[in-house]
Amino acid sequence: MNVKALLLCLLPVAGHAQGFAGLGTAVDGFAVPQRGTPFDFPTDHAAHDNYRIEWWYLTANLKSEDGTDYGLQWTLFRSALSPESGSGWATPQLWMGHAAVTTPTAHYVSERLGRGGIGQAGVNADPFTAWIDDWELSGDWNTMQMSASGADFSYDMDLTAQGPLVFHGDDGYSVKSAEGQASYYYSQPYFDIAGALNLPEGEVPVTGIAWLDREWSSQPLGANQTGWDWFSLSFDDGAKLMGFRLNQTDGAHFTSATWIEPDGTATPMPDGAFNAVPLVENGQGVPVHWQVTLPEHGVDVTVEAINDNAWMTTSVPYWEGPVTVTGSHEGRGYLEMTGYD
Amino acid sequence: MLLTVENVQKTYGTADGPFEVLRGVGLQLDAGETLALTGESGSGKSTLLHLIGGLDTPDQGHIVLNGTDIAALDDNGRAELRRGTVGVVFQQFNLIPSLKVVDNIAFQARLAGRYDPIWAQTLADRMGLTAQLNKYPEQLSGGQQQRVAIARTLAPKPQLVLADEPTGNLDEETASIVMDLILELVAETGAGLLMVTHSQALAGRMQRRLHLRAGQIA
Amino acid sequence: MTRATLHALLSHWWRSPLQLFTLLAGLALATALWSGVQAVNAEARASYSAAATTLGEGRYDRLLRRDGQPIDLETYVALRRAGWLVSPVITGRLNNVRIVGVEPLTAPGSMGALEMADGADVERFLAGQGQMFASADVADRLPAFEVIISQNAAPNTAVTDIGIAQQILGRPGEIDSVVIAPNQPASQPDLSQIAPDLIRQQAQASTNVAQLTDSFHLNLTAFGLLSFAVGIFIVNGAIGLAFEQRRPVVRTLRALGVPLRRLVLLMAAELMFFAFIAGAIGVVLGYAIAALLLPDVAATLRGLYGADVSGTLQLRPSWWLSGLAIALGGTVVAAAGALWKLTRMPLLAGAQQRALAMAAGRRAWAQALGAGVLLAIYAILSVTAEGLIAGFTLLACLLVGAALALPFVLDRVLALASRGAKSVTAQWFWADTRQQLPGLSLALMALLLAMAANVGVSTMVSSFRTTFTGFLEQRLTSELYINTADPAQADAFVAYATPRVDAVLPIMFTQITIADQPTEIYGTRDHATYRDNWKMLEGADGHWDTTFAGDTIIINEQLARRAGLSIGDPVAVQGRQMPVAGIYGDYGNPIGQAIIGEHLFETLYPSITPDRFGLRIDPAKAPDFVAALTRDTDVSAAQVINQAGIKALSLEVFERTFTVTTALNILTLAVAGFAILMSLLTLAAMRVPQLAPAWAMGMTRSQLGRLELLRAVLLAMLTAVFALPLGLALAWALLSVVNVAAFGWKLPMYLFPLDYARLGVFALLAAALAALWPARRLARTPPADLLKVFSNER
């Protein structure tokens, strides 16, 4: 099986960049995000089968009792071959799960693939459950449970929301390129998280903070965009910053960010307001130290990976790992980099 | 002076130890002059001819041709000399077997970049080769082959013609005719001629003669 | 100047088309040999992967319903949701094609024919639009489907998405079994908690032939390199001759004033041009020959020339490149030496002749000395060599040493023969043959290497075949294998089957440690199945008798090697001491294995009862028995494995590989024969002055011609005699040194004298054919030409 080819369909980063298929028109019959569409919860927490791609993406910064930093990832991707739901084997909905635990010295990764329509993987709205195989994220978005496992690790976590949902861009309509490609994008960045990591060295009780992203679209990248560098930073003063830089084949960038006040007030930042400059690369040529600035809110920080080798050895590889933040603001967060393989 | 040879020495290594072929030879030749070099087998006359023709280098001494000391030239310089200034007629003809007579005659002139079709045609006519131009060397008699070799040597109009027993492989009558042709054409082009031979009769037809004995001019 | 010089150089070929032909043909044949071997290798590779696919279906553990009924979707999903990484499979028949439905997202690594070709459309495959993967012969029988031809598809099998398979087999929602992926999560609930009606069937470890085929492939690759060496010899010969023939012209050109550097550059450019042309011809020729010689041409062509073309001859760019690289690279290697010699060649001819002859004499001695040194290294390494690099060094020393030694050895043999010669003619013949030797030695070296390669290939391939079939016989002896679900079913099955079949052989084993080595120990019933089929590498007298009696133990080669055990050494099992009575080859098994008698096993491990059984039964009666068994008892068809079918299938696939190596033999001999022809033709011109005196003294021309022919055959025969031990040494080094280094076990070497005799006859025929034309030409030399030798003092 040519897994690579298969996953090119599954992972939004590499495939199906549809160029300038004018906004508001359907792409191969898929729906396209429209500005000003109100969200409808809990329905919108579940899958939108008529959009091409969608994900439930949770990252967490954890500490054990002895103060060691850990990172955790739980991700469920949905990719549709055609905009129908269907049931049984013939459903066009494909699912992929990625789970990881990062320690200062190790990075454990697991991947699952599955078909929709037979019950192996999916997302239900009420009660909310997102699952693939034995991995599961469930709850009412205030208190939630989460679990995943791999050949050499597993974890069980409880989550409690401490703040409201945050909507990026124009009330959740997030533009992804100068040409106007866009997605629906909202987050719950205020989770407290506690639980146990089961690692080869034994069980490690941990506590920390988690950030859950929800995003769906049918044409998220421009044809000339090669990948992205995405930051979710939680500062010690309670403010948060989500920012990303989309990298283009011509070396230019498109940036977007959301400044989140401690009370959850979100301010979208236009292209160019947010800046991320790579400082240091690891052995594989992936930048693991960054200079991140958002002058409008006095942010000028250095972002450093806790473990330089947080490479996701999944079918389509990328870098995803916990970071520490120093400079004008102190804090921690997560960094994701695609397009470096 | 076209050619000045001064104190040339040459030694070959052999199975019985080093052998001194030339032990300090000197001679001079002017443009338009003909000179016979005679001597016993092994007296060094062919070696001297090869040195003058730039086919080999002397161990000591000077060979000055048109003001250039050819002993000091590198391989390329000597190749250039052989192409343009000097023409050698070998005893074994040394024709290129895969080329037709007409191409063999033109060959050296083409190498030198001085090919003159009219002169080449004249040479062929004078050598009596008109009917043989489209044949290959192997289809010719020895005398005809040597005449092709002479025509080839003269085609670029060299300033100095060297001939090593040019009639050694020919019968007496043919030898005489070939000799007449060489002398006639050399005279016409105003070149100098240095001929190695052991025939007293041939040597007698040159303006001057030198005798080589045991590597020295006697 | 360049144009005039080039004209003079090229005119040579115009006047001597035969020489041009030999140069081009030599280069083309060497390239053809290389690309032909590549083709054979590719065919072998395709055969393995098809065989491995067939055998690989049993590679993973699976779960089956205890009652033999299909597994339902809910159970599959429950397993997945409990963290069991399993993948569903359904099989059935349509138009007599075996349809295998798999779930590509969850199927472990290389299960089934899932190596998708380029034409595959993942979306169509997954979206249930009917794509199938199958070999070409099957495609015709599935006209209603979009069949993608896959080189890796098992014979008579089409693989498709499980959703499609369920639909076309008319079994919606049904799953026959689920395959268990090798890597499972760190912790997962017990099977009994999730799906109590499923039982686990162990993987068929004994049919894992991956290591065996890897070994075979390594050996074939080594022979590919050898054929390349033969090719280089020939290219070298062809180019050396081309330079030799034009030596006087080169001298004349230089005397007329062409600088040496330019001459060398022009000749190099000229050669590269020829090499390019000849290389291209060679690539096409190689594939044409391979395609002609290989059986199953259609499948082969498809395998070689890309999956989606059928019938059209389309060479892959990589084959072109490697073929041309060989031609150009070989030419560079060969021409570098010749051009270097050219730059060293004195401008003036004459006095140097003797010096050259002396140098040739010195070279012959240096060559013999070099050969001696290399063969001495070989002798030392053959005792001490360990590891792959030492193994290949050993091979190189042997081959180069033997090739270099050949002229010297032949010269000594001929000198010896001439001493025994009585008649004048015989004396002259031997002396003249000796004189010919230097001119022919390069061609004879090529013949030597070609012959040795053939002897080596035959020995290696036949040894492999003997071992492989013997191994399959041994491991898959029983016609049917039955997996029972629990002791009760096992007892019921034994009671039912015993009166109905020839023999019921329980298979019971457990994991233990012998001499610190993890080992599977089997308790085995006293039956002819084992006595007849299990071949020991080493065995004491009556090893089965004593073992079945419970007095001795039989172990596999891996355990013997790792624990340093040999026949008679004591081994402790559960505190009981037994001597080793036999050691058997266990190809492809990574761990130790041991066999003791059934009764002893039951005494030592009373808690272990057999759940797996081999059945000996007339194969013709097997289907009826299976039908009756599944009707009369609760054993399901899914619990029955028809091993005879699997065995026959895999043997048939391998047979294809074995026969294609014949192509290699014919190719190498053809090339060597051509080298001889080339050398003889080149020598022909030199021969006239050598033969003229013999003619003048009263030998007829036809007599001389016959002697020429005889001489070539004689030299070929002597070379063949020398090549036989060389080929055997080569095969030995590959099987016993290189293989042990690479895989940790020795492939037994068998001798096949008939094959060697046939090869010898082929080699003599090749030599005779090559000598025929030159000999005829000689016999027809006009007397005038012979007379010229005397009239023309040259």
C-alpha cells in the first residue's frame, strides 16, 4: 500500500491545495467556509462531512511532581474523498489519529488509520465523543476525558475548562492566504489538565494546561504554500497568543494571529502584524528556536523547544512539540512545523 | 644559415650497456643547398637525421633551424616543427594505409594548414601518380609508394627536406628517377635537402657530402 | 589539423570493417551480458516476491470464530475500540479466481499484494469503486472489474478492498478472519473479555522463506558482478586489439607532426563514441536475449518493462543508464591502460622491438607472481575468513588470481605435452600452440571466468533448489493441518479423524531455554513422515529411533552453532540429560529448535496438550475429508489449512527462477566464444608468416586449418578443466563463507557432475564454433600469400 499517497489525501498540509477556486463556489462539490456564518453548538463540535478536511487537535504542557516538563498531543483528522457521509465500508470519510508524548529526552509517537461508516472512528456531537480505535476524547467541553496508546506509551487525562471558547479571525472565519483561502477555526485554550503518562520508565502523574483547536475547511492552503509554523503560547500573566506563518514557494510568508486577553477577549491580527524568525536549527534542519514578535501587544519573546527532536515519524512527517517562552513575556506553549521533510 | 648543428651528442642504452651513437657532430646547411650524409651502418647518420627532424632529442649540443634551437623545444614545439618546417622522407614510406593516395599526398599539408590543391596536383602529375590517386597504398608498387611519400613531404613546401635512404627499398632504375624528382622539386621550392645514404652514386649528385664514422664527421 | 587527423583515424575502420565490427560487437556483447544478467535478476526478484506473497499470507497471527462462522463487523470494531490492532480479511472465489478482500488502512505492512502500482488511484480503491490488484493472467477472468496489474500479486489471486470483496462474493458484512498486526499497544484487554467466541491461530513460522530467498539473491548479485568482470575482460580485449592494430598509424601520424596530446584526446573521443553506440546496441540486445530465453515471456516483459505496458518493448531509463554506464565505464577502464601505453610508445620504431619482447616476458612473470600471491591470500582467507567483506575479498582473490594464473599454467602444461611429442608435426603443433598463447590468453581468461561462473551458478542454484524443495518437503509434509480451538475439540477431532486418514500427527511445543538459547522444543510422534523427510546435516546412527525412544534429542543448526553443540554433546531439558543425535538445517528460522519423542515430551510437560495436528492423507481424498469433517464435527473450514496447495504453488513459482538461470549460462558462454573468435581473427594476419614454413615443408593447407581448429578446442578444453575446480571453489565460497557471514547458516553444497559435463561440452562447442571460421579462412589462404612471406623480407 502506498501509504504516502494515501496520506497525502488525509493530511491537509500536503495535498488538495486547490489554487484559486474562487470563494463561495463549491470545490468538487465540497462546501466552502463563508464569512459571517454563526456557529451552532454542540452540533459544530462534531464532524462536518461536507467539508474536505477537519481536525480536533489537542496539545498540552505538563509537569511531573519533580518539575520535569512534558508535552502531550492528541489529534484526530478527518479527510473526505467526497462530500458524502455514507455508511459501511463504502463511506468516503477517512480518519487518522496521531498521539505523542514528549519528554526532555524522548519523543513517543503513535498513529492510527481507519474508515468512517463502520464505527471504528468518528465524532458525535451529543454527548460529545471523538474517537479512533481505543483513543477517545469525550465530555461536555467543560469537563472532558482523553486517552490514547502506542506500542511504548499510553495516557489517561482529565480536562477542566477555565475560560470561554475563543474564535479566530473574523468570528471564527480564519483567512489562510492573501488570495482568501479560509477555514472555520475556534479553540478552547483554557483547559487545566491532570492525569498519568505510562512510559517505558513507569507511570508519571502530571498536571498542566491544554489547548484544543477545532478547524475545518475544504481548501485551506494556497497552491504556492508549502507548509506552516504554528505557535500556541500561554503567558504566565494569563494572556495567550495563537500565531502562524504560512510559507510560500517564493520565500515570502503569510502570517495571522489572535491575541487573547486573560478574560478571553480575542483580537485578530492582520497579515504582517505577527512575526516569527527562526534562530537555531536542529540536526535535521528544522528550526527549534524562534524569535516571535507581536509589536502591537509588546510581545518580543524567544521560543525554545523542550526537546529538539520532537519529529512526528508518522506517514506524513512533521515536527510537533512543547516549548518554553522567555523575553518580554514568560510562559509555555506548543510549536508545530510542517513542510520540512 | 638555414640549419646549424653544433657538437651534438647522443647515447642509447642497450643490453650491453650505453652506446655512444653521436660524439659531437657539427654541420651547416643553407637554403637551396643539398647535402649528402654517408657512412657505414651504425655510424649514426639516421640518428642525426631524426634529431634534426625533431623526432628525437640530443643529449648535448644545439640544432638551430631558422634561428630556433630545436633541442630546447618541448613535445608540442617539435610536433609543430615536423608539421610545418621540416619534411621527412622515410625509407619505409610510412604512408597511412587506410587513406587513398590523393589523401595521403594532401595529408601533411592539411595538418600544417597549408594545403594548396594546385600544388598538390602538380606534385602528383610530376611524380606520375595521376592514375593512382584513388588507389590505396597497398595497391601500389614500392617505387610508387615512395613517390607518394615524397609528394606528401613536399606538399606543405617545407624549408628543409630530410631524406633517410629514400631509395633504399627501390631498384636502381626507379631509384634514379625518384632521385631526379626530389632534386628537381627541392630546387624549385628553394628548400634545403639533407639526405642520408650509403650509395656513393647518389651522394655524388649532391652539392656537398659529409662522411660520418663512429659518431663523428670524418 | 583535427579534421585531417580524425579523417586518418576513422579511415582505418572504413578500410577494416571487420575490426570495427569486432570492437563494436565486443562492447555490445559485454553490455548485453550485463543487462541480460540484470534482467534475469529482476525476473528472480519478481518470482520471489510473488512466492513470498503467497507464503506471506500465513505470516501473521489471526483470529477466527471458534465455530467457523464469519466474524461480524461489530466484533471487529469492538476489537479495534479495545485497542487490538487487527485488520479484517475475507476470501472467496469468483470465476475461479481467489478473491482476497483486505482493509488497506489497517492491514499490517506487506500483507497481500498491496504494493500498489503507479496506476492505482487510492481514492477509487478506498471509495469502493472496484479496483483490484492481480497478476496479468487473472485480469482476463475478471472482465467486469478495473484490474491493476501488479508484479507482486500472488498467482491466481486478486486483492481488493474488503467492501468490494464482500459485495462481489455476495457476503455483505462478513469477515472470515482478522489479522493481528505484529506491533500492538503496550497494554490491551484479554481477548476473552472482548470477543470470547474468537480463537487465535498462530502464524505459520515454518513457511517464512525470506531469509532463504535473501540468500539466493545475494548469490545471484555476486554472479551478476562476476558476469560484469567477464564483460570487462572482453571490452579490455577489444580495445587493446583496436590500439594494437593502429600502432603503426599512430607512429606515422606523430612523425608527420600531430601532437601526442591531441592524438590521445581524439582517440579517446572516438572510443567513447563507439562505446556509446555499442552500449545502446548491447542494452537492447541483452533484453532481447533475456526476453527470448526466459520462460513465461509475457509476464517477464511486463515485469521488466514497467507494469502498465503490455507487449510493447519499453526499456526503463535506469536500465539504459546502467547499461551505458557499463559500456562507457568498461571502455574508460580498458582504454586508460591502452592510451597510457600509447603515450609511452617511442616515436621511433626499430631497436625497441627486443625491449618490448623482454618487457612482455617480465610481464608474464609478474602476472604469475601476482596470481600466486592472490591465490595464497585466498587459501589463507578460506580458513580464516569471517564476515561479508572478508568473504567478498576471498572471492575477488580467487577469481583474479585464477585468471592471472591461467596463461602460466597453460604454458607449463603445453611445455610438458611438447616433451612427450614424438612426430615432427606434433612437436611443431605444441610449440606453435605455446607461441599462440600470449595472443589468446585474454580470451581464454574470459572463457575461464565464464565457465567458472557457469559451474558456480549451476552448483549454487541447484544446491539451493535441492535445499529449498527438501526444506519445504520436510516442513510441509502433511497434506492438511488442523487448528483446534480447545482440548475438547482436539479430542473429538482426533477420535473422528484417526480411522479416516493415514495418520494424525499432533504438533505440540513449548518455549524453553537450552544452553542459554531461547528454543522451541517439539514433542514428535514416531512416524515415517519424519524419518523419510527430515534430512540431517549431521546425524548419529539411528537418530530417529533413539529420539522417539526418548533417549536423545535432535536440534537445529542455529542452536548447534550458537551453543557450540555437536553430535553426542549432552543437553539438559527439564533437568534431564540427553545426547544430541542429529542436527538439521532450519533455513530462515531466527531461533533455536529441538525435537524430542512424543512420550518424553508428555512426561516432561504434562500440562501441554496438542491443539494443532498434521494429517497424512491421499491428496485426492483431502477435499472430501474436509467436507465431511466440517459437516460431522464443529471444526470449521477456516481451521483447516491445505498445505499441499501452498507447497505446490510456491514450488512452481520458484521453479521459474531456477530455469531462468540457464539464460545466464548461455549468455556468458556466447560472450566467451566471441572473445575467442575475435582473438583468432586478429591473430590470423600474424599467422601467415608463422604457418608458411610449415606449408613449405609439406603440410597441406587443410591440414593446417584442421590443426588450427584442434588447437582452439584443445586450449578451451584445458581451460575448462581449470575452470571446474575454480567454479566449485567459487560456489563453495559463496555458500559456506559469504552466506554464513550474511545469514548465519550454511547452504549445503551439492555436486552435479552431469551439469558440469554439459557445460564443458557447451564451452568446447563455443570454442570450436569460434575457431571454425578463422580456420576455414586459413585453409583457403592463396598460396601466393604464403609465398610472399619468403619473397618479401619484412
